[in-house]
Amino acid sequence: MKKMFDVMKKRTVSAFTLVEMLIVLLIISFLMLLFVPNLTKQKVAVQDKGNAAVVKVVESQLELYELKNGKSGSVAELVADDYISQDQADIYNGTKK
């Protein structure tokens, strides 16, 4: 009888149980609930910082245009003279997010 028990003991494969797998999935789900909303907030913050940088670039280009031409220019003139792109002008004017 003891030999048969030893043989059966050797045949068992150590693996994860269903409860252990469920616990791991629960922990992963909880971590996802914590991190995903934070990532979306960070995306908005990065977008805002990028738009602020574009505003500074356009203002710098306006000053450069004024120094070069001796008159103050508009955003449309900057686009026409290739100082800034149309996308930058849209962000500066607030028509593009």
C-alpha cells in the first residue's frame, strides 16, 4: 500500500490551482483600475503642455517677423510666409485641440 501511495505521489504534477489563478487575476484587475485612469489624465496634461509650447513658438515667430519686417504681423501672415504651419496656427487660435 505504501508503494502505491509513493507512486501516486510522484505522478502528481505541481500546477496552479484555480483559486490561485483567480487571485492573480483579481490583483491584476485591481492594478489596472488604479493605473488606467491615471494614464488618461497624463495624456490630457501632456496635450496641454504641448499646446502651451506651440503658443510660445508662435509668439516667438511673431516677434521674429516683427524684427525682420519692421511691422507687426498676424498669424495668417506667418503661415503665408512659412514661419509656422497651419496646424500651429490652429492650435494658437484655439480652433484645434
